[in-house]
Amino acid sequence: MKEYNYKYCGIQTDNHIDFGLNEIILSEDFVEVANINDIQPLHMKEVEVDGENICLVNVEGKYYAIGSICTHEGGPLADGTLEGYEVECPWHNSKFDVRTGEVTNPPASEPEPAYEVKVDGSSILIKKQDKSKSKSTQLELTLTKKDKIDGTDVMSFKFSKQNDQLENKTLFDYTAGQFAFFDIGGVYNDPKGPIRHFTISSSPTENFIMFSTRIRDTPYKTRLSTLEIGTKVKVRGPEGQFVLHQDHSKPAVFLSGGIGVTPFRTMIKYATDNQLPVKIVMFDSNRNRSNILQVTDKE
């Protein structure tokens, strides 16, 4: 991946440069992410810049880039569908305008970040964003426990809740139902990249950070399943708006299947620990009883 530092001398007018007697220095940092032959018209590709997952889109020969992780519940936008300038999340059908990142269809309510794109010959380049504008924080947490769920391919991972960097003992603060990105290091040649996002299945009332996932035969999941206790990982977040509603006079009805139960586990635990006056009804579907996750928490 190449990085470019463009310094133009000229007058900038409406996204192009007119060279003349007046000289204005423009400094912009761009990263090469793809070749124009990689993305056919009306197609998308997920790329990564500075640890950020980005959905790169080709609409009639023009390229646009927005965040690739749905702001609703973390769905992979690049795996969704593209119609005109709208990309639809494959999980819950939220839609975003690829030109601006704005939400065009709920349930998402927060826009995606939009990135500036340039084409240099056959190379597609994306401008790196100022990370100081990000709402997320990145902490280094320690793996304290991992469990294999009997009779399934699911594993749960628990981490310290406090940043382990000596100069910054910050607690990881989040709302029940949100997700975070986990950079475990040592992941190579994974088609989906070296970082994954998971719903945080532990409640903010608990003294640890936990997520559960199915272990597949991929470089990331293989590395994850073999992490040693005491390993430090980089956690960035929280993200997402799939959280318990504030009007407790209205009941909450949860529908889940398999590993999709994780956001509901944290919401139920949080509501129970805080004795919230909200009625929760849970419908959970699985192949058999052994595949029911966190059954003790729900019973």
C-alpha cells in the first residue's frame, strides 16, 4: 500500500487545480487502496486505511468512499447491495448515500464518514482522515479468560475492562448493545483484513469486556482461538446504535438466532442489574438446546 503526499502549486477551483502565477501549497495525505480494474461499475470493495474499514464504490466510472461498518449494528456495507448512489446494509436494510455518507433509510440514524477519493493513472487513492475527530477511543486490553461452549463451535473471550497502558488507566465505556473493533495482531492474508468487530456481550455493569463468536477456518479466527491468556489486544470503539430504548414504559421484544443473541445478553444483564422498569420478551431460535448460548443468563 503506497502513501502519497501531494503538494500542488496552483489555484484550486471546484476539485481541480489551475496552474498559474499565484502559488498556493496544498498538502493532502492519500493512500493507494485499489486499482481501477479491481472495481467494476456498480460494484463495491472493502479496503482499509489506518485501521478504518472503508466501502469503495464505483458508480458509472466515478469513485466514492464511506465507512464500511454500518452505524446501526456493525453490518458489512461492502457485502450489501448498491442501487444508484445508495448502498443497503445486508443485515437490517439501512441505506446510505455513498456521496455523503448520510442515512437515507433507517434503522440507522448516524451517518457514515465520507472519504475523499482521487484517481492517479490506474491507482485509486483515499485521503486519510484526522483521527482526532473520531468519536471512538482505542485502548489496550488484556485477555483474561477464554471458554469453548460445549457442543458448539462458539468461543467466548474475556478481557480486562481497563486500559493497560501505565500512563492512561482509562476504563472502556460503552452502552449495552454496542460493538467494538478488536485488533489481535499477527493476522496475515485474511481476505477480510486483520481486524474484526464484535458485539460486546458483557454488560457495562460487569468488571470485564466479553464477546462470543463462532470459530471458523480463517486466519483471524484461527489466531483468535489460540491467543494466550495475558495477550494484549487493541480495542477501538464503541460503535453502533442498537441499544435498549430509553422509554421504559414500552416493552422490548427481542428476536434472535444462534450467535445473534449476544447484544440481547448484554441488554438483559444491564436491565436486570439496574432493576430497570422495562418488560423484556425474548424469542431465541437454535438447532437444539446445546446450541443455546448464555442460557443461564436468560433463564
